[in-house]
Amino acid sequence: MNNTFKILILFLAAIVVYACSSGDDSNDAQQDNFDRGAMLVNWADNIIIPSYTNFKTATENLNSEVISFTDAPSVSRLQSLRAEWLNTYLEFQKVSMFEIAKAEEINFRNRLNVYPTNTSEIEQLIADGNYDFSLPSTIDAQGFPAMDYLLHGLGTTDEEILSFYTTNANASNYKAYLLNLSTAIVSLTTTVLDDWVTNYRTTFVSNTGSSANGSVDKLVNDYLFYYEKALRAGKVGIPAGVFSGEPLPGNVEAFYRKDISKQLLLEALTATQNFFNGKSANTNTQGESLQSYLDFLNTIKNGEDLSALINNQFDTARNAINGLDNNFVTQIQTNNGQFLSTYDELQRNVVLLKVDMLQALSIDVDFVDADGD
């Protein structure tokens, strides 16, 4: 009887071990069976490379407008240049999140969009007529924010601004600086796009492993860093005073143009949501994505699909942004509480993406959270 009891216990234990191991194997097989390669191909061929291609075209159009303006400055050409600057700045929002490979190597995002721009340094470099934009010391004196200052911030009227390029004693230096800014943007963009097309694309789509060095893990971390630091904190949290204890209206994006900060933020938010959903840059089609990956794993949070919760929070944040003033300086000065509430809506998706999504996909965070959240 005693031996029979022991045999029964061992038999039941074996069944439990088998059931547990079978369940674990099923989960591993389900995760491993998701077609990461198809997702990487969709990201590279339908989103990243087309977005950089569109952006490069925009930068070339911008450079043409700068050449036209600096060749024969006039109010009409200044206005045409401003329009192209805005169009290119909007296109930049669609590639800014992809700080990987060559873009990371050359510090692409910061070279194009560190703000607030350093106006005293810009003026000194213009006066000297001697500068090198590849130097780290000039990072806050170039890119779109520097052009914002030179196109909108030199005076209170178009005629006052135009005078810096016509009758000012340093007019030739102002024109040269503006042209060098746009030329650098084209050059940096060409470098990144060419590397994707001729080199990195092959490496990227073939690196399907689920490790810290895999393409999925690396790009997802870059994507989350962008959303958390550049979009949530840079565009809203820092100027709202979340990290400083007091509002910093001078730190809004496009400070000198004034009325497009909301437009840039909305473009960036839509780009991050489109990437999450695997939406093509040039069509309405969707391919394999973070959304479909989560759905494949049947990832549930509080009884709901995690992918749906993330998309709903993107939409909630967008609604909050739409309620803001077009001019974020005015918004901060008149109702910063509403601006802070918008930050909170953006922050809610940090938790869903950085905690819940990464846990479901077994991806570790590879960057340091430096702002205390």
C-alpha cells in the first residue's frame, strides 16, 4: 500500500511537470513563431526608407528655396522659403524616431532639432564667418531651430528680417550661414538614406533574433526613447515645467514661428502611432507591426487587448493636443494646467508601451530613465 501510494505521487508529479513544461513550450513557440522578419521588412521597406526618401526630397526643395532667397532676397522669396521650411520640418517628424545605425552614428536628430537654439552663438558664428557644424559645440546653433530664428526671429516685420540679408553690414555672412544650414540638412539626410538603401537594410531585416542586439529590440528601444524623451518630454514636459518646477515657454519647439508648435507635435504623435500599427509611409496599408505582434500573443491588460489600449491612448492624447492653443507659448502663459494635463495623457502611453508592451515582447529597456518617471 505504501509503495502504491509513492508510485501514485510520482505519477501525479510527472503529470504536473509535463503540463507546466508543455504550457511554457506553447508560449515560447507562439512567440518564436511570430514572423519578426516580415515585421522588419515592413518597417524597412514600407515605413523607414520611404519616410527618409520623402524627407530627402523635402530637404532638397528647402535647399532650392534657400538658394533662391540668398541669390536675390525679397519678401516674397522669404515667404516661400518659410513655407518650404515648415513643410520640411513636418516631414522631419516622420523620421526623427528612427535614431538607429547611421542616424545614431552621426547624431542625426540632435543635429537637426535641438531647441531652444542658441541665438547668441549663431550671431557670433555669423560674425566670425568661420564654423564647423560637425563640432558638438555647434549642436544648438544649427538645424531647423536655427533656421527658425533666421527666418522668423531677426525682426518683428518681414522688412526688418529681410534687411539682415540685404543692407546689414554682415548680410553676406547671414546668407552664407542660412545656406550652410540647409546644405547640412540635405547632406546628413542623404548620408542616412544612402546607408539604409545600400548597406543597413540587408543587415536590419536579417537580424531577426530576440536579443538585445536584434533589430526588433534595438529599434523598439529607439522608438520608445524618442516617444518618451523627444516627444513627451521635449515637446511638452520641459516647456510645461514638469522637470524644472516652473514653466519654460522659451523652450517650445519652433519658438520664433510661434504658431506651429501644436502642428509639429500632432505630426510627431501620428507618426509614432502609425509606426506602432505598421502603417505604410505612402499608402493606407498596414503590415506586420508592434500592434499585430501583441495581437498574435493575445496580450491582455485589465480584460482588454493591450494593442487597443495603446491605440486608444494615442487617440486620447491627440484629443488633448487638439484642445491646445496653436501657439504653445500662449498656451503656457494663459493655461499651463491644460498643457500639463496633455503631458499626463502622453505619459499614460509611456507606461503601456515601455512596461506592458516590452514585458509582453520580452524586450529589455536599454536606455536610462533620467527624468524621474
